Amino acid sequence: MSNKANILVVDDEPNIRRGLAKGLAREAEHVDTAENANEALESISHRNYQLIIADVRLPGDMSGLELTSEVLKRNPGTAVIVITAHGTLETAVDAMRRGAFDFIIKPVDLELIRQQVRKALAHQSLKAENRELKTRLADAGEIAGMIGKCAAMQDVFRQVRQVAQTDATVLIHGESGTGKELIARALHDLSPRKEASFVPVNLGALPETLLESELFGHEKGSFTGAARMKPGCFERASRGTLFLDEVTEMPPKSQVDLLRVLETGQFNRIGGEALLTTDARLVSATNKDILELIEDGTFREDLYYRLYIVPIKLPALRERRDDIPLLIEHYMRHFCHRHNRPKKQFSSDAIQTLSLANWPGNIRQLRNLIERIVVTVPDEIVKVEHLPNDLAPRTKERPNQLTTLAEAAEVAEQEVIKLALSANDCHRGATAKALGISVRTLHYKMNRYGLH
Ligand SMILES: Nc1ncnc2c1ncn2[C@@H]1O[C@H](COP(=O)(O)OP(=O)(O)OP(=O)(O)O)[C@@H](O)[C@H]1O
Ligand SMILES: [Mg+2]
């Protein structure tokens, strides 16, 4: 990155200009020089400089301090390093207050300057990256605080806005942690029903008898322990939205009950005579492949067709890797604020590693990791070393592509061989034995995969 940078050296001493231009040539794409502030401003209007090194004392009507302010006013992303003479440290401090990145004390030590320049450029490019993220965050067409710039999520948001206006029954598909509950809430919040209740019920968490009472309510004394009349979810969601989470986990008997309500719009509380009518809007969610469950006979096909009027499919996080940096930034801010920590930045390497990870737990997993990092990493810059080392995907080069079975098997084989080698201290005989293959085969495979 640093070899793309442009540097401008502003000093009235030709020796310093020449020395720095030569000494920094390798750090930058261009190193230009200027003799005074006006010349510097002239150069700035022609070329974009990531770094400006300026003497505090400049001839003419503008000092290096004023130049610093002017440069940062025109382009706040620029890193400015000021050069100051011994005994004039106050001016250096003044420059820092005006927003300079660092200062150098004369006589100029080239090696030291190189280090400072590298540091400034690294910092500067991180800042630029963050700024870009912020603008991307700002115009991401999100709903309900959900992040999603990728086409698939934009599509989901569009669908949500559209169907929220209707009473159509929605079935949300998606792996665990992809945001199904958030989408269900958004469907409610964006709907004309938003003033009434959003009632979530997890159908996987309750045994059959309790589930029935949870959904339909019960009359006082209808069973042991029913000391009071209790309205069920259908009643509580009246004029609102009923969210049936993990709908495929419902026991068979409850599936029949639910089907009846969906067909007739009517139900009674347990132990009750009166037929009650529901007008709750239904949203359900599952992380299973329902069609498979129907084939297995564990989920009723007729119920499926009642629930599956409008399907909304949430992509897995690894299918929308471009959104990962946005989510990192979002949750980093969120948790720094919540835990009262100073703001952190992720190095580009760390962002890249996170972007390539597999994320079986999707956004929930990413969110939990960012929270852990915010709480446990003391450094301001989060680096790859701070990340757990089980994040790496198996196929680094093609994390998001379908492979043939043979290719997948090779990747797995390679991993297993590596593991076995390290478990057996690279002893080939023991490794081959552990793997159940001959030493010759092991050699062959190691050559093939370049494992030495
Ligand atoms: N698009 C998004 N932007 C930001 N945060 C999100 C997004 N989607 C989900 N999250 C967050 O990820 C976490 C998991 O979301 P949610 O509970 O909605 O997932 P789920 O699909 O219902 O998961 P499960 O199947 O495990 O119940 C929550 O903390 C949620 O706030
Ligand atoms: Mg959920």
C-alpha cells in the first residue's frame, strides 16, 4: 500500500529537500518537494498527497504550522509530519494540536524518518479504509438496523418492505444466526400492525402439552396448575404478528392443531367452549430443509403450504462476504460503546481473515467474536494474532465456490495428513500407520500436496 503513496517534502533548505526526496524514494510512488508553503499548496492542488513533511520555519507569509492547518482543512485524510529545530518543541506541540500526525527534531535522521513515514502511511491507510466503510455504512439501504449491502440482502430488504404492507403469511428460511428473528420483527415494525403486539413463540422449546396452552391459552382450572385463565399467543397477537420460530420442530399433534387454526381462523382455549377468532398475521421461521422433513414424514405437507405463501430466504454469511467488514465495524462500535471501551480498529489483515472465515454460526458467531475482542484485546489495533486460529476456511483460494467432490476430498485429505504428521512429530512410519496407509502412499501424497 505504501508504495502507492505520494509524499510532499516542504523545506527551504535544498539539502534537506534533496536528502529526503532521495531517502524516501522507496517508500512512495512520488516524492515531490516545495520550498515554501505557497509552492506546497500549489502542488497539493495538482496531486493527492497522503503524507506531507513540512519544516515549521518556512520563508514567506505562511509558516509550517499554518500550512498544516490549511492542508488538513483541504484534505483531512492527509498525514502531516512537521520538522522542528532543537529547542522549539512548543511549535511541534502546536502542530500536533492542529492535527499533525507526528514531528521530527533536527538534525534529520533518515532512518528514523523512514520509520515514522511508514507508521504514518500505515495509519493513514487504515483511516482511509475506515472512512470508506463509514460512507458505505451510511448509505447501505438497511432496515431495522440490519446490515446488508450485498445484492442478496438488498433483495431481502426489498421483499420485506413489500410484504410488510400485506397480511400474507411469510416463511423465513436461513441457517442459524442469519437474522431470521430480526427479519420477522422488521416485517412487523414496517407493517400497519406495528402498534399491536409482536408475539414470538419458539415451537422447538416446548413439549406438546405446554405448547398447546402457549399457543391457544387455557381456561381457569382446565388442568392441574391452571389457576387462572391465560390467553395464548394467538390471542395476544391479535391485530399484531405471531412469530412461529423453529416451526419444523413442532410435535405432530400440534401441527394438526395449528393447521386447523390456519384453515378456519378459529380456535378455543384449552378447556374452553367459546370459539375465538384470530386475525394475527403469521410469520414462521426454520433453519431446516422443510421439503426433506416432509419427505421424512416429520412435517405435514398441508401445513407447509399454509405457511409457505411468501418465502424469504436469508443468505449464509459466507455467501455474502462483502458485508463482513461492515458487520465488523458495526459491532465493534456497538460493543465499544456498550462496554465503555476506546474505539478500536481492525488491521486490514484481520479484516481479510475474518472475511474469509466460514462462519457456521453466521452473524451471531461474528457478533459474539467481536464482543469478545472488544472486551479482551487491550490494543487499539486488532491484528490477526488476536483472532482465534480456528477461523481459517479449508480452501483459502476459493472459499465461496462449489467444488467437485474429488476436489473437496483432496482438501480434506490434505488436512488429515497434516494433522497426523504433526500428531506424530512428522515421523513418516508412525503417520502412515495412524492413517492406515503405506509409507509409500504417504510419500506420494505428501509430494503431491507439497507437505514437507
Ligand atoms: N443483517 C444483520 N445486521 C446486523 N446484525 C444482524 C443481522 N442479522 C442478524 N443480526 C444479529 O445476529 C444475531 C442473530 O440473529 P437472529 O437471532 O435474528 O438469527 P436467527 O436466524 O433467528 O438465528 P437462529 O436460527 O439461531 O434462531 C442477532 O444478534 C442479530 O441482532
Ligand atoms: Mg432465531
